[in-house]
Amino acid sequence: MQPALNSNLLECVLAPENLKAAWRQVKRNQGAAGVDGITIEEYPQWARTHWPRTRRALEGGYYVPSPVRRVEVPKPYGRGVRLLGIPTVNDRVIQQAIAQVLTPIIDPTFSDSSYGFRPRRSAHGAVKQVKGFIEAGLRVAVDIDLSRFFDRVNHDILLARLARHVRDSRILRLIGRYLRAGVMIGDATHLTPEGVPQGGPLSPLLANVVLDDLDKYLEKRELRFARYCDDFVICMKSTSRGYRVMDQVTRFLARKLKLEVNQEKSRVVKTNQLHFLGFTFQGKQIRWSDQSLKDFKHRVRQLTKRSWGISMRRRFDELRVYIRGWINYYGLSEFYRPLPRLDEWLRRRIRMCYLKQWPKPRTRIRNLIRLGVPHKTAIDIGLSSKGPYRLAKTYATQLAFNNSWLKAQGLVSIRDLWVLFHYH
């Protein structure tokens, strides 16, 4: 985007090619319907009738966004819920179109230590940067948790920061309307005098605009930090200095950005005790956290439930998608030792699922013999009173459902995916 176009951004937002690209991205992301009930599949037909009126409203400056629909996403193990605000599909397209125009203008001004929701950047970059600080001898971490950040963003502060980059007042007014559009909980619409609802395409960019002041403050003080949206860590050598920095940053956030630090979750720790974006650091080694592994095993147990009445083909498909996605993120861990044991545990659960599908002794015996188990051993397994999970560890079951056979059925190996992640 050329600087000369900065005062004509609305025309860039509403350009046909930009809108087409925005729709493709919204369609790719899928997602639920907003308060109007219009789904991704229904939107093209809806837009053919209603988009001309929407465009006139946007050009005339009187477009009013719909409230977002409140959705509560449960966190694992009853750790509360994450509140999301789902805009209508039409508003998602408009927000995406705005984000596509503003990002090339604003993103280059952000700090190199900011990694969240930015082009060609990811959480992995933030984790690797922290590892680099540790390797440089900075073994103390200031881990600051912002209390309900997305719910407490001050609109005036956000729009003032945005105005540093955007000269088109029409875009600023439109974004202000999105911020104040309200949230629908049940049948009632609630005002949103502060906050940026998570769930819209604009939210990540707006969050980075607000927190860029924090980045510049830390850079001015020559502090070494990595930030991924509202998760950030500052590394240094001294614990005593860490406490001073935490107090100073807390005051800066409250005074300049009107943001509150969660004192219970914020701490100064040795980097061996740091948890950041699902990872820990043991010495100079990156590892997934215990909680991340616990969440992984919890999900795998759900996908390998004995009582889940689905075909094994679908079960393998579900596992493959989940495990590949998990390794694509947590494969950054450099800790190899638990991987063979994880694979053994996964195979045992799959063998249990097969045995559960054959509840009758005669069926179990016949299928085990078919898979190469000696006749007498198959009878012993078929007539055993032990449960499927215990039987899944027996030699006979491992012989029937050997590793090569399970791989041919479609079971992925956690270890193999990890090796592929690290060496390709």
C-alpha cells in the first residue's frame, strides 16, 4: 500500500479484488453463523441480494455492524471457558477486507519481538527467541499475565494509536462502530464500552496496535523480550532486577494503556520454571509443558474411547488429523525420550478398540486366528475375563495387531512425525 493512498483507504477496502480475497479467506476459515443466522454456505446467495445496500451504507458512512454472538469455548479439565464473539459472515468479510488493507501499512512498524498474528511469524518464533535469550545467559524470566486483555482494551486509546497510521477518518469511524457493536448473550444485546471481541478478523491486528506501545517501551529500556499477542516474557540475568522490571511494566500498562496485570499469575522465575505458549525450557532445550502433554493424552483418549461407536477408518482419520496438527505445533519440542512410549501407549489404545469391537468370545477367537495368533493362544484371549485395555498389552494381541499392520490401517506414528518435523 502506497502512503499516498492512506487517505483513501475505504476505496481500497471496497475494491472488488480486495473483497474477493476477503471472502476467500473467510470461506477458508469457515466458522459458525453470527446473530443473523446466515452460514458460510448461505452467504453468497444472501450477498447477491443485500451486498449493494451494504456497500452504499459503507460508502455513505452510515453502515451499522451487527452485534457479535457470544460463544463460550470450554477449556480442558474444567479450567473455565474462553469467551469468543462471532460476527456475522458479512461483518467478517468487511473486517477481513479492512485487515488486508491496514496490515501492510501498520505491520512494518511493529517490533521485531512481536510474533502474534503477523505475516510470516508464529508462536514458534517467540519460543525460539526466548531460547536464544537463555543461551545468551539470561536465565531469569519475568512472566506477565494481562488480566482479561481482550475484554479491557480501552477504545479511545486503541483508536488514538490507530490514527497514528490511518488518515482515512471513515475507516476509523467504521472500526469504532465495530468496537461498540455490542455482544448478544441469549436474546439480549449488551453494550461494549471497552474491549475487542476475540473471534473477528480485525481483533489480532487491533490487539497488536494497542500493545505496540508496550513493545516500544521495552525496547527503549533495552530489555530482551518476546511477545505473542497478550502473552509476553522478559528475560534478564538478575532476579532482583526482574521484580523491579515487573513493577515498572505493571505501572506502565496501568498508566499508559489502562490495562491490568493479573498479580496471581504473573511471576519472576528461573527459566527452567517458565511456561510460555505451551512450552517449557529445561536448560537450553525446548520441551512441551506437562499440561500440554496432559491435554494431548486427554484428547487421544476421547478419540480412542471404547464406547465411541464409529468405524476404525474414521477413528484413524480423526487421529491422523489431530496428531499431525499437534506435532506441527508441539513438534518444536527437542525432548525425544517420551516419544517411543507415547507411540506404545497409542498403539495399545487402538488394540483395545479392536478387541472392544469383538465382544463375543467366538468372534474374538476367529479374528485373532485370522490375524496369525496361534489357535490355543487365541482361545485363551477370547475366553479371558480381563478387560480390553489389559488384554491389549498381551503378546498375542501385539502379534495380531503388530506395528506394521496398524501402520497399514492408517495409524500415524508420533515419533515419525516428530522426526519429520525436525529433519525436513
